[in-house]
Amino acid sequence: MLDLSIIKPHVRLELDETDEDVLLETYATAAQRLVENRTGRTLYATDGEIPTDSETGEPTDDSALVLDDDLTTAMLLLIGHWFENREAVVIGSSPAELPMAVEALISPYRHYQIY
């Protein structure tokens, strides 16, 4: 969902450096899934990707969420964090946790279902 052209500058890699591409793409997919899981919504890159009813043209995904700057920033923070801290525990320093800003950025997008 996020292109390497936006991820690489965030993690301070040159665009022509390709050694970490697979890892960064894996982190990008994991960041997308984390946002989807935490919000309870399905993330789409554009409005045009949201599935619609063929007869009415109305969206069929009530939990659709279109990628915006807040969500992009949250995903970049996650990717950058994982890129810098490649293990679950960092030896010799305090444990590395998810950046606090991630929750602040994605929490307004949470989809609550009432049963």
C-alpha cells in the first residue's frame, strides 16, 4: 500500500538502495495489517478501490477506510520503528515499544460495532 518511494526517505535510505526492499515491503504489509486490526476497518489506497454494489453503486464495505496522511504517518512510524529495532527486545537499553504517536494517529479511525 505504501510505496518504497515514501518509505525509504523516512528510514533514511537512498531510493537506489535495494538491499532492504523486501524487508521494507514486509514491514509495510505488517503496518497496514496492524492499522486494520487496531481500527477494525479495511484500508484502501483510494476511494475507487472500495467495493461497490453493481446495481446501486453504493459501497459494500461499511468498514472501509481510505489511506490519508494520518494513517500514512502512523504506518511510517511503525515501519521506521521496526527497521531500527529488528528484534522484540533491545539488549542493553530499555525495551523498544511502539511509538505513542501511532495510537494517537489511528484511534480516531476505530470502527465500533454495537450488538
